[in-house]
Amino acid sequence: MEAVARARHADLESWETALRAAVLHAGAVALEEILQGIGMGRRDKPVLCACGIQMESLGLKTKRLVTILGTVTYSRSLFQCPVCKATCYPGDEELDVMGTGRSPALRRLMARAGSKTTFKESRDDLQIYAGITVSAKDVERVAERTGEEMERWLQRERAPLLKQEPPIHRQSEIPVLYVSYDGTGIPMMREELVGRRGKQTDGTARTREAKLGCIFTQTTIDEKGFPIRDPDSTTFVAAIEPSDQFANRIYAEAVRRGLYNAKRVVILGDAAEWIRTIAEEQFPGALHIVDLYHAREPVSNLCKVLFGPDLKQAVRHRIRWWTYLDEGKVERIMQQAKARLAVEGSDVETAQREIAFLEKNKERMRYKSFRAMGLFVGSGVTEAGCKTVLGQRMKQSGMEWSLRGANAILALRSVFKSGRAEEYWEARSS
């Protein structure tokens, strides 16, 4: 080694790479030795089939297992039921490699890589960062399978939460709990869009809506009275599913996060019908705030309709009415819009639709009062979540998802982005 170090043409990178390969190979050899004897030999208890019959040993079978150190082989006993002919490998169950040729640690790395970027880039990253050689299809299979397992874990967790009754005496440990949710389109394979209407020129759909929910808490405000989101308090749920199913998903997550111990619960989102319905049915006692930036849109539309080509008037009124909106004076906007509509005779149908929107949601737009309470009035966390949890991974150029694959990756990213990956792996190993 000293002679190599004194060589005229030093190549540290090559030495590092070669030594890493050697160390990994040595580790694989050591791991292979450790595995010998697991899942074989005389057992203390009989192996029982799911049908209740004692299974019989058919001898040893060798298995190749890809690990983060390299490929290893080990032998374990095969058991078969004499009645239904079902088979099992107790050694595989003990090592958590049932139905797979990849170790838990490798699957964990592949799932994380596949949750972050394309499967091809994940393959390359694993090779570059860890010296692990797998195919893009391998990453896809493992990431989607892990996502499906995470979704089943989340479903098991949701079941008792949905049945939980509110306590008689609440502890009010959380000052403000926010429940915010929205949807965004995910590009889907053609067969997943059959019969679905969309915004393409021919009326067909190219995407399906993925719903994203965010739960976060707020304890304090800054010196200017603006709310401060508690650090690391945001968790996510996401899926492509009907709104009634998503309602259970977001409600269970709110319960898990302390819904019954919150002094104040705030629903923060746009004014879409499904968002309002979930708020009213699942969170009847909550304060519902229509996101300020979504509320500005119908006001802008009113200005366009009422003032048409007169751009200066449109801009002047938009600024004025946005100020009224900030002050929670929604009625004043409606009053002035109706007066202008009567004089100008503009697009009555469009204008009345926007005015009706303001009338319907005016109590959810008292922004001055909400700010006085020290509350958020914008759903920036959810908007950012739609971009980071969904968009960055699911909406890249050329991507088309199956419903199964999309929901698997959505579950995977929700768990990772919520900081719950370790919780899942620990629950799996227990």
C-alpha cells in the first residue's frame, strides 16, 4: 500500500472505488456466513399451515439474495402442507424476504430512491452513491410494492381512528390545528382515462385528480402578529380516490394529529364544493377559511366582466376590491358590482355567478377578523405540498401513470414527506 501511495501518478478516485468494492465484497462474504443456519435444522415447534395442518419438511432450498453488500446465497428449509400443498420458508419469514430476492435494507434504499425521482435516475443514483446495481424496473417494482405496503399500514392505522369517539373533556393541548387540502391533475395512461371528461379540445381527460391533505399546527405569532407554523409539524396524505373516501383519510389523519386536543381547528382551502362538503361533514365545529388567493380570482373576473376593454378602470377596481376583500368587506364588493352591472348591462350571467360565489362564501372571507385572531389566511402549505409531494415526482415530462402505480407512489411520498418512514420500518420489523 505504501508503494501505491508513493506512485508518481496517484489516482485517489480509482483507489477509493476499488477499495469500496473490496470492502463490500468482504462484507457480503461475512454476511453469507452469518446467514448459514438460519431457517434450517430441527425446530422447537411444528410449522402449521393456514388451514391448520402440520406442514412437512421437503429439505433445503438455496436462495440468492441481493443485499446492500452484494449478492449472497443461503440455504433454508422448505415446508409443504400435505393437504392443500401450500409451501412456506420460515427462514424467509425470519429475514423478511418472503417473495423477494432483495434484503430489507436494499428494498429500503430502492424505495426511498424511487420515491424521489424517476426510476431510471434512481437506478443511476444507487449505482453511483452505493455501488448497488439494479435495473430501473427493479426500482419501480420495489418502490410500488413498498408504497402498497405502506398504504395497507396506513389503512390499518385509520380503521380505529375513524371509530374513535371525541373525549368528553378535551385537553386543548394544541392551540391551532390546520386541516388543508386540495387537488391537482396527475397524467395517466390512456386506459385509466376511458370515459372520463377533461379539458382537452376533444373533451377527453389527460389527467386524474390526486387529492392532497396537509395537517399542521400553530402555537405562536411573530412580533408583527403574523402566524408561525410549528417547525416539522406538517404531515401529508394523498391518493387518487373519490372525495368521500378522501374525507375518511384526511379526518383520520387529523384525529391522529390531535384533532380532539386542539383548542381551535381551521379548515383552509379553496371554495370547491368537495372541499366545503368535507369541512361541513367531517369537521362541523371548525372555522372554515377560503384561501385568500383563491378568493381574489372571482373578484378579478368581476372586474374583467364589468369593465371589459377599459383596462385602467378594471385595474383600479381590482385593487380597491382586493383591499375590501383583505378587510373582510365582501358585501361592499357585491353592492358595487351589482350597481355597476345594472348601469353597464355587461355579461350578466358571468357577473351574477361571481357575485353568487362571494355571497355563498362571505363568512369564510372575513380576513381582517381571521388575521386579528393570528391565523393563516392562505393555503401556501398545501400549494407547496401539491408541488413538492405530487408535482416534482408525478408530473415530470412524458410521465403517464397507472392508477395502481400512482397511488403506490403517493402513499410512499406521503409517508416519507411526513417524516414517518422510520415509524413504518419499525412497525414492519416488530
